[in-house]
Amino acid sequence: MASTDFSHQMPVAGANQAGFERSKVLFARIHIDLPLLILLIVLCASGLLILYSASGQSIAMVQKQAIHYLIGFTVLVVAAQIPPRIYQLLAPWAYLLGILALIGVLVMGVTGKGAQRWLAIPGLPRFQPSELMKLALPLLVAWYMATKGSPPKLFTLAKAMVLIAIPLVLILKQPDLGTSILIGTSGLIVLFFAGMPWWIIFSMIGTVAACAPLMWFFVMHSYQKQRVLTFLNPESDPLGSGWNIIQSKTAIGSGGIEGKGWMQGTQSQLEFLPESHTDFIIAVLAEELGLIGVLLLLTLYFLILLRGLHIAAKCSTLFGRLLSGSLIVTFFIYVFVNIGMVSGLLPVVGVPLPLVSWGGTSVVSLLAGFGIMMSMYTHDVK
């Protein structure tokens, strides 16, 4: 029996590899990390497919989300062209602008769904200043810690904590407990990468745990308390506050391994699942494409995390490493929190699934963050 000769295929594979390497060099010259860009494009394309089903086959919503992606990738490219030294110069001003915008929300913000979180400026689309703070806060803390060196002194950490606390208090006033915690976490991650001692980390955890009863009685609003109670026992109010999480877990469980098929889900298509195109969109994916679909999406997120950590490790400056590390780890935390709350492992805090859930400001701010990461990396790598 004649053996098959595969040697003629080897030059083709080599040519493809060489072509990819040339493309990486070309994109590096324009300060774009090609592997990360490809992963983000695949994620956003997947988001459009999921959104089409989750929105009840709304072409208009998919088209608008595609415009959000287009704006976001444009911002990414522009952000990648700005040298890191410019970001260092802009850091305090971006933070100050974000603080003023958050104050503006409290003074003249737009109210929706019982919260005052949006700012409407004539001539501009309505936006959430808290989304801008997701970039401005880690940018400022990374700049501040880079000027002080690593490991940081205790007084330096104390001042950084104050800088983190200011936007947290303003966002809590909106009120938006979930976003305030996540934004605060992005600043704390910078401190962690800067070398904050473990005894301080454990002391903070202990302090938060000790203050939990005080927060319950004096800080948390009634609807936030209800979310915690619903998390502990959603069946206590199956037709009220427990409806979302019960329907979400039903959708996830009914999908099984392979799912019911794209656009064939009953919980989402028959509108049993609320917020199916925003916070609970992964429940739609789990019902229609099953565990396999969820694992594929998680694999995509994991590859983005690995590439982001690679970028952070390869940055030559402390500022670049701190900022890139914070942005990519915070991105992964968003994924973890969303999936945790949709599956009933965490309280519902209104965190969308990054770059998949419907949204404009969040998409642009996240892609801008990836553009900043690329700037930190490609301006160093020659």
C-alpha cells in the first residue's frame, strides 16, 4: 500500500506561519497587538450572534451594537497610538474629569430604573461617567504608584486608598454598589501588583467583614438588601425578586450539554428570562448552545486573559505593568462576577458580560482599555 506524502503541504504551512509573523510585525508598527485584536474581534462577533437571539431577532439592536463595536475598535486604535508618557501626563486630569462627571450625575444626572447614573450633555449621547472611571482610576493609581516606586511605603498606600475611596463614595450615592465595588477593585489590583504587603490585604478583608453588619443597617439600600436575601433564598419570592435568578438557572439547566439550538430557547424566546440581552445574556447562550457553547466562550475569555497577562509582563516600565495588569485582571473579574450572579453563586449586582451584553458606553470603555494596554506594550517592543 503506497504511503501518503505530506511533504508538499509543509511549505504551505510554513508560508502561512511566515505570513502571520509579517502581519504581527506590520501591526506592531501601528502599535496594535495582532493576537489580542483577533481574539477581541472573535468575541465581539460572537456577541452579535448571541445578542440577535437574546433580543428576539432584533436587527435594529444588532446593528446598533455593531456600531458600538465599530466606535469601540476605532477608539482602541486611537488609544494604542498614544505613547505611555502621554497617558502618564493625562492620568491626573482624566481622574479629575471623571470626579467632576460623577458630581455632575448627582447634581443633574438622568434617572432610570430607580437610579441616577447617567449624564446627558447637549450634543452628546447619554453616558455613564462610572464607565469612564473604570479607566481613569487605575490610570491614576498606576501613575501615582509608578512615581513612588515599588514596593510602596505605608503612607503612599494610605494616600492611594483615599484616591480610590473618592469615586467609590460618589458612585455609591447614585446608588450603584456593584460598579463601585468593581471600580474600587481595579484600583486595589494596581496596589497589589505594586507590592502591597499581604498583611494589609488580609487586614482589609477582615475590616470589610467586620463592617458588614454596619453596612447592612446604615449603608445598603432596601433593594440591595433584597438582592442579598434573594441570593440566599430566591424561592422565598419566586414571582417577585427571585424571578430573575430562578428563570436564569432554569435556562442554564435546561440547555444541558449541547443546548436546544440557536434561537430555540424557551426561557429567552418566550420572554420568561428578564434582561436577557444585558445582564443575563449568558443564560441565553447556555440554554441554546449548552455547556459546549459556554465552555467555548469561557475559553475565548481565558485566551484574552492570558494574552493580557503576557502584555503586562512584557511592559518595560512599572507604569505599564501596573496599568496593564489592572485592566486585564479587572476585565476577568467582570466576567467572573457576571457568570457568578447569573448562575446563582453571587448576588445580582447588575454587571453585564464584557463585550457580549448589550451596551454602548461599556463596550467603548472596555475596548479603550485594551487600546491602552496595546500602547503600553507595543511602544516598548521593537
